[in-house]
Amino acid sequence: MGKPLIIINVLDQDSYNDCHIKGSINVPLDKLAEYAQKNLEENDQIIIYCASFSCTASDQAWHLLQEHGFENVVVYSGGAAQWFQLQFPMEGACQNAYLGRQENPQDRGVPTISAQELKKKMEHDSIL
């Protein structure tokens, strides 16, 4: 079996504590470069997500990791909001208003993974 999946929420600590995908870790965007250099290997399977389709922090994180030599990185652009709306496993009180907003996907030119594909990978890696 390959390296386990690393799912990173790049929102601030308060947003992460309120509601995040079960099994994900929190590394705020402004701390990601330092975290990656100390804790990740260039061939790790990394999924980045933030709040929702309209949140661009995950796209910024993808570019940052690419600049630091990480090539096996994709963005889950639906973020915590879509995951919550699909009633997939979450942790936290999940009280933030953005979680209920319906949004449409936007192509920003970064590799993405769908909610269903991510859930399947997480189940395969026994994260869920």
C-alpha cells in the first residue's frame, strides 16, 4: 500500500475547531510552508481544503506546496461546506453560517478531487 492520505484544512484554528472533515488536520495557510518543510515528504498524498467553493485558500495552498516541490497534491474545492451538506463525517459543532450556503464549483486551474472521490479514498485508507 502507498503512503497514507494527508488531508489538510488550511482555515484558521477557530474555523477548524467549529467544523472540519473527520480525520483532517489543521495547518492554517500562513503556517503551511513551515509545516510542510518540517512534516511532509515530497511524495506524500496531500488533499487541501478550506471553507467552500468560493474560498480560495486551498488554491493558494496548492500553489505554495507546488513551489516547495510537492507534486502529489490536489484540492477538494467543495470544502467543509459541501462535505457538511452531503452529511459526510464531520467533527465539531458545525455552527458557522457558511456551512449552509449553496455554491457552485469554480474552475481555478488547480487539480481537484470530488467529495465522493475523497470519501472513497478516505474509506480505503481507513480514515473514515
